[in-house]
Amino acid sequence: MDIDNILVETKESKKYFQVELIEDKFLLKFINMHELDLYHFHLSYFLNENCKKLDNDWILDFSNITFIDSTGLSILISTQKILDAKSKILFIQNCKTEVKRFFDETHSANLFKFI
């Protein structure tokens, strides 16, 4: 399946992330992006529109993410709510210790599946 023809794209999406379809899950890899914050709010539109349109689980690869703030967390929570309504899951993989600490300190780690 050519995912370029099914994803809702933004002008920023190809600059900041790459998406692959692996089995029945979309894997989003962050490229040229190390912080999940207000500056990268365009991710919210990309994820929300694609999660509404497509009926798949999503995996976010946090290998390159070194910082997240409350805006980044709100992006993930809004995405998770859309997926919950469809009985789908938002997975977070390769989360660095300092980023995982943010989830723990904000008591939000239980909202997501870390793999």
C-alpha cells in the first residue's frame, strides 16, 4: 500500500516525520525534530486528521525526542482520545529516560502504551 496516497499531509509533515505502515500499524518516526512542544504543534493536526481518517493503531518512535512539554502532552492526549473512540492504541517506543520521567511526573504515563 502506498501510504503517501492515503495520509493527510501538511507542508511540515515530510520535513519533521516519516511514516511507515508495518503490518496493520502506522509507525511515525520523528526526523529533524527533537522536542515535542508548542513549536511543533503541526503534529497535532497531522495525527488527529490521520487518526480520524484511518482505522489503525499508531506507534510513535521517540528515539530522537529529548524534550516534551505540556503542549506536547496535550497533542498526545488528543490523539489518544481519537484512537480510544475507535478502540485503537497509541504506542510510544524508544522513549528516553528524561522524557519518560516527564510522563511519570505528570501522572500521564498510564494514558499510553510504552513499548
